[in-house]
Amino acid sequence: MDTRDSKTPDEELEHLHEVSQPEDYDHPEPDVEQPEAREPDSGMAWLLPALIVVVAVVVVGLLVIGLTD
């Protein structure tokens, strides 16, 4: 069974025009089909750097404790 969407020649031409347009990096706008792109981030950007710092402190602490014995 063929489940591909058939496009009319006009739809195919419109698609080719959309694809061939260069991306506007000076004025980027979130895509209409991607509402999550319009939402601000959840504020979790600090979590990974904080986790890296905590792990580094633990590793250094274990190394210091191990070297003093």
C-alpha cells in the first residue's frame, strides 16, 4: 500500500519555492509549526554547569583525601 502524499504540480512548485529560499539569519522567527520554539526556556540552563562543578569538587576532594593517606 502506497502511503505517500500525492502533491499537485502547484503544491510541488510551492514547496520548491519554499525550500529554495535562503534562510534569513538576521531576522530569525520561530516556525509556525513549532510552538515550542516561541516558548522561553525553562530556566534549567544552569543545571548542567552546576552539576559539572559539583562532580569536579567531589573528584578533587576524593583525590585530596586519597593522597593524604
